[in-house]
Amino acid sequence: MSTAAGNLTWTAATEHVELLAAPVASAIDGVPSARVATIDPELADTAAFCEAYESAPEHSANCVVVAGRRAGETRRAAVLVLATDRADINNVVRRHLDVRKISFMPMDEAVELTGMEYGGITPVGLPEDWPVLIDEGVRDAGEVVIGSGVRGSKLLVDASELVALPTAEVLALTR
């Protein structure tokens, strides 16, 4: 049976901030359980990562960033769901953010606003005014693998610490 840790060697993230994107490194103290492991950047996408490193998909969480508008105001958020699930962006997330239309943030905008690499965006270190919408499945998963802000490493964290992030909200996000 594979676990979140898979076959990687994990070390305390606070001791290896050089493996993290700058905004993640600045915020990592808020996630005391965080451990980091280097990976092949070509294997950063979830399915390839889980297969190559024997990490259980039910313990891997994907973070996407979305944006919508209401009354001339852009509302952005991060959405975190398990790799085995799909977030209901067009209904649940759109209604929660109270926007008429919502979409995934374009890659260049996501990279610029987060300071993270596309494919490595993570809820740790995001802009302080962005809600982090966490699916109940992530909250209940125990340890989860998430991005590190770069494609060349991953973080292993206790999901309860993600739920404790200042802007985190737990919702039923999947369909």
C-alpha cells in the first residue's frame, strides 16, 4: 500500500528553504510539519509524480487558482482538492466567491501574482487577501503532498495545518 510519503526522502522544509519558491519559504514557519523532497521537474504533474514516486493519489492535493469578477472587483482564490477528486469550480466555488463567472487564472497571471512556478503553485505563501478553499477530503486525508512553489520539489504536510492557514476555509468542493 502506498502512502503520501511514497519512496522519497523527506527533510524539514525549514532547513531547506532553497528548495522552495520565495513566497513559500517566507511562509513555511506557519506549517511546522512541512517536509520537502526534491523531485524530477518533469514528473511534477500529479499523475506522473504519484506513479514515479509511489505516492498515493488519495494523499496528493492539487492547488489551482481561480478568478472571477463582481461589480468591477476581481476576486481571486486558491482551491485545494485531492488528486482523486474534481473541484466544482463553476458552481460551488463561483457561488462561494459571489461572482457571475469564474475561470482558472491564466498561467502568466498566476505565476506573476503568486511568485511561484506554474505546476508548483501551493496554498502556502499565497497573497494574504486570497481565500484558500480546502475541500473536506483534503482536511480528512491526514498527510498530503502539495506543491512547493517550484516544480523541482514537493512538500509533505499534515492537512490540519493547511486548514489552520489564516485564510483557509473548508468546504464541500467536489461534485
